Amino acid sequence: METAHLRLNILGETVEVEASVPTGQVRLDEVLPLLRKIDDAAIDLSVSKSEAAGKPISCCRGCSACCRAQPVPVTPPEAYALWRLVDSLPEPRRTEIRARFADREERLNQTSLADIYLSQNRDQTEAEARDIARQYFRLGLVCPFLEDDACGIYHERPFVCRQYLVTSPAELCKDPFTNQVAVVPMPLTAATGYQRVSGELLGRDQYTIPLTLALAYVERHREELEHTFAARELAERCVRAILE
């Protein structure tokens, strides 16, 4: 590992980030700590600007509506990072979390949604994608990592969880398809940029999958996700991509 000192221009302001960067040959998921540091710095800036404009963040500990039914899209490398995290847990915690994932997967297998999300040949209109998300939402699948209305993997949570912040009343999040939820605009395309680079390096389009299917996805694509790349080039490409 080596330490990187970055000076970035975000929302017209200079943001400095210091983070550890891997060296040698690394997997896609191994640059996540660096990208999360950059994303967190951008999020802090967005929150500061929102609050300065009189729009405080409604999200707080104990508010878990988005963890209780949303599909929570994660990129394939993030899914692999979650798979490794679960695999590293001590017993009986590991078995407990795996059982939660298995339960969510089984419930999705009882519908057509599991096949749709795990398919690598998606061709959906925006309206179709929204309808699929609505179907998922109605199932009420709680995130396997939710503990006492708080995130059990807070520091390792996916990009979409980090960036999804609202200024509207928290109770509106219980049904975001019906209610008008005011989401804080984010300056970085963290998940999108990371996903694009992943697709370019792996040689095929990559799609997000619901967090609840992360383990199932990795079991199908583990070999692909364990490919390694030159760390410096990978980190530079990912940083450029999420800043675009």
C-alpha cells in the first residue's frame, strides 16, 4: 500500500483527500477504500451546501425505511466486497447473515425478479425498470445487514447507501414511489463510473444488482471478479470515471 494525496475540484471547491492506495496487481474491489474516501468527501460537501441553503438532512440513526424495501443497487465489485466481508465474519454471525441472504434470494426466486436482476442481457426501458423496482419494493425485503434500525456494515456500505440522503420528511421514504422525496444532489457518479470501468476491464457490460442478491451473483461470477489489474492504472481510471 502507498498513501495518495489528492486535490480535487468538486462543486467549484478544492477538496483534499488522503487515502491508502494498493500497489501491484489488484482486484476491482480493492480500490473501493480509495473511492469511498473521495465519495465521502464529496458527500460531506454536498451536505454542507444543502444545510447552508436551509435544507437539513432528514436521515439519521433509527431511520431505516430505505433499508427495509429498496432494491439497493450495488455494482458487481461491490457485491464481491460484500461476499468477502460476509465470508470473513466469525461464527455464528457468518451463518446468520448468510441465512438472511438465502431467505431474500428464495423469496425473489419465487417471483421472476431474481432471474431479471441476475440476467446479464438486460434490455429495459426506464418505465420497465421502474416497474421492476416497484415490484421489488412491495416484497419488503429487509437488508441482511440491518441491525436495530442501523447499518451493520456502515463503513463498508455501498455507494448508493452513502449517497442517498433526503431533505424531505423521513416518513415520506416509506413509499418513495407515491410520495415526493427530495434527494440531495450528488456531484460524483461513483457507482456509474466505477461500473463503467469494471465493464471496460472485464470485457462486457456490467449491471447493478440488488444488495440482497450480492452473494448469489458472486457465486455465479466469482472467477471473473477475481481478475487482477495494475493497481495504479485501475485507481487512476476509477477516480477519473467517478469525477466525470
